[in-house]
Amino acid sequence: MFGKIILNGKQLCQELGISTTLLYRLLKQGMPYHQLSTASRKYYNLDEVKEWLLRAGFRQRTKWTK
């Protein structure tokens, strides 16, 4: 876990330059996340998310688009 950038949803949106609406759409499409339990918040590994976005066909210009 050391050396990995772990973010909550708000931080991920800021880092990627996306809205929370787009975040929820990406989650429905299968974007990876981690939870400690089913009732806890979602956390995101930034490298994992960026890799998933690229594999899913998204490209970053000024913001992530498909």
C-alpha cells in the first residue's frame, strides 16, 4: 500500500478534473474502487483508475472524455 496514491471520491474528482456526476457514471461502467466494508466509503487508487480509464477508451485532453 505504501507509495500508492489513495483518494476519496472528492479528491479523485479534483485530481482527474471530473464532476461527481461523471464519477458515478464511471462507477456504473466498472471503474475500480476499494471499500473496507459494504457500509464504508469508497476509496480509489489513482494509478489503478487512470489505467482503467485508458483501457476503457477514455483519453485526457483538458478533462477525461471518451
